[in-house]
Amino acid sequence: MKADFLKRILFGAFATTLLFGGANAAETDEAARAALPAGIRDGGVLKVAIMMQWAPFSYYDAEKKPAGIDVEVVDLIASKLGLKPEWIDLNQIPVMIGGVDNGRFDISPSLGITAERSKIIDFVPYFRSTYALLVKKGMAGVDINNLCGHLLAVTQGSAQVSVVDSLSKDCLAAGKSEIKTEIYPNGNATQLAVANGRGEGVMVGSAVGKYIQTQNTNLEMAPGLLDNRYTMLAMLVSKKRPELKEALMLAMESAIADGSYEAILKRLDVPEATVTPEELRRPAEQYLSLNK
């Protein structure tokens, strides 16, 4: 499974070029293209602010070309719009959000829907990031949906904190022992703690967990996914550009309808991330309580 996931990710960059020829070889959806702001449609370019240090979502492959889950999905959506993506590599989320808000960038993928962001930014959902448990090699018997009384390693300031805290409160409400936690300053320290047995596991996005276990032979994914909780990742678009949001929505609906979107996620071994048409059009505020 580990080798298969890595092969699928690495094959993805080649397959995108081969099957879609970059941005413009896939069939354009004329309704989606017509909905674009005239300036973008006439310019032929979709400016994408992205972090190329976030494997398996976005990174540079061996040939220094953009690759990853986000790159493939955005490339597909751009092709539906008859556009070519222009990748702007940034590593500061506030700069990315501000740039989308002021129109410097058209979109920015792979960011969660939050109340703070929703004040100035709109969202086009495209990736249902489910939670999995990364454990020490050989300790995959831990049940992600039965963590009461277990000790988890948690990365300071991460989404794991609120998720584990909520689960622990559920344990206490059910008359069970709370989930114990040890806090670590960054992801590397958290993974090292689990690999060394100083925590029974760490909560991660399933796509990230699948990738990590291909890179760290001391860790593996426990079976199963966390029930009833996930983070909806979205392409961020400015509230000042409703025409662009609608064009992106129509392009996503076209990619869902013809199966090209689902095919990408299946090939990259993340079928659980597939967004439905209903989830695509769901108001953003309905996603804010998922990790309460």
C-alpha cells in the first residue's frame, strides 16, 4: 500500500501532462468559460497562489515541475475554463489570502474553510480531508474511533488540537477516560515521538498520512478513518469576484459530471476526498462546525 500510494503520486504529474496536455488539452466547458470575468477569459491565464512545499498536495517533482493532488485538480479545472494555470509559489498563508482578496492572484487551493477567512474570502470546495491515525510501525491495532484513555502526540497549533479536544470531551460525556495528549512544537517532532513510542499515534489528514508512511518506515497508518469529522479544503477566491467563483463552480460541476475529477482522486489513492455536487454548493458556514 505504501509503495502504491507513492507510485500513484509520482505517476500523477506524468499522467496530467499525458492525458490533459497541461491546462488546455481537456475539453472546455463552454458555460463555465462564459461565466469567467472577461479579463481572465481574454488573458487565458489562471493565477494560482500555492505552497510547493506541501506534499502530497503540491510540490516540485524530480524535473522541477509542479506536481501533486492540488496541481492536478487545479490543472483540470483550468482546462475546463480554457485557461492555463500560472503557479506562484509562496510559503506564507496570509500573503496568499491577501493576494487573492486584492486580485493579485485568482485562486489559492488547499486551505480550509474558517470563520476568519470567510470574512473576506469565498470558497470553492474540492477536497474532503478526512482524519486518520498515524502510528508506530507494528502498532496498527489502535482504533481511531475508540481513543478514550489513549495517549496521542499532537502538534502545537494544528487542526489536530481541536479535533482531539472535541473527541476527549465526548469521552468524558460518555463516562469514559479522557484522551491524554503530549504537545510537540512541529510535525517532525510529533512524528518522531510516535516512532519512538512516546505517543500511541498522531491524528493526520488521510492523504498526508498515506504520504508520510512512504517516507518514514517507522510509521504506518492504522486502519479506518475518523467518523463524522473532516476538514473541507477549498480553492480560495475573492468575495469581490463572484463571476470567477461561479465559473469555478461550473467547472467543478462539469468535472464531477464527466468523471474526470473523481478519476484523478481515485488514481492518487484518495477516493475518500471526493466532493459531491451538493457539498460543492453547500454554504461555507455549514463547514465551520465540523471540527467543533
